[in-house]
Amino acid sequence: MGTEIEVKVLNIDLDEVENKLLDMGAELVAKEYQINTVIDSKDKYIQKKLNSYLRIRETTDLIKNKKDINLTLKKNVGQEEVRKNIEISVEIDDKDAMLNILKDLGYNVIEEGFKERKTYIYDGIQFDLDRWDQKTYPYPYMEIEVKDQDDLQRAIALLNISRDNISTKSITELKEELERSRTS
């Protein structure tokens, strides 16, 4: 279990950001293909009552040629300047068995999304360059994950990021916002 401090950077060109990271000397530590399966009850108990989400993430690390499956509960505990989550995660070896257990407990697959992620580390700061499939979320973005807010300010300055593009919203909130803008 750990606390995660992060923001998303929207409206950016990931290729341009990747070039900046490489020029700075950032290290590519992961290149992944992910299948993210979000689980909740029909009344969305996890999302609405716990301010959390439950997911199974199947990760194929294309650098290390390794596959992992993790069940994670992400509890949002703050969302002002940064998004703070408590992550409780466990590695599993059988996604279908876990889904059957959860189904018997009243939880079902809400959605499944596919993401390509490149992760760079620079001076203790993690930069995740994310591209989802078009159905899940059509716009690429970067997540910056830090140990403290000073590191976030440093990351913003290093990449000359406009504060207008910084978001503390979850992917679920971004998707809901996008849907509302499409229907209005």
C-alpha cells in the first residue's frame, strides 16, 4: 500500500515531450501495453461511496518482455493541487478466476480500456506518456508522479508546462467530462 501523488498534463504533444525528456537525460524504464478492466457494482458503490476505483491491469512490458496482472483499489484522498491516492495492489495470476470471484460478490466489469504507456524517470520524477484506445479516451496525456509537491513544481518548470494543462481528474472524470461536452 502506498500513497501516489500525481497530475495529468493534457493538450500536449507526447512526441515533443518525449524528445525533451530524452534531451534532459531522462531514462526510459518501461514501455508497456496495458489492458485495464474497471470493476464496480451496479450502483457504483466503489466509485460513489468510496471515492475509489477497482481495476485489474494486465501489463505487458515490451522492454523486459514480462507480463503482470494486478488487482488495485485506488482510493482518492485529495484532489486540490495534486491528485493523492492510496493504492492497495496485489499481483494475481488468473484474471478470469478473480473476475468470477468478484462477480459472485456482486461486482462486474464496467469497462475495459487499452493503453500504451512509456515511462521515463528523471531525478526521481516519473513521467508516464499515455495513449488510450480511441473508445476509452481519444487524447494522449502525460502523468507526472512525484514524492512531494516540490518535485511537481520542478517537473513543471523543467518541461515548461502551462498550468492551464494540468489536471487532477481521474481518467473516469475526464471521460465523463468528454461525454458531457459531446452531448451538449
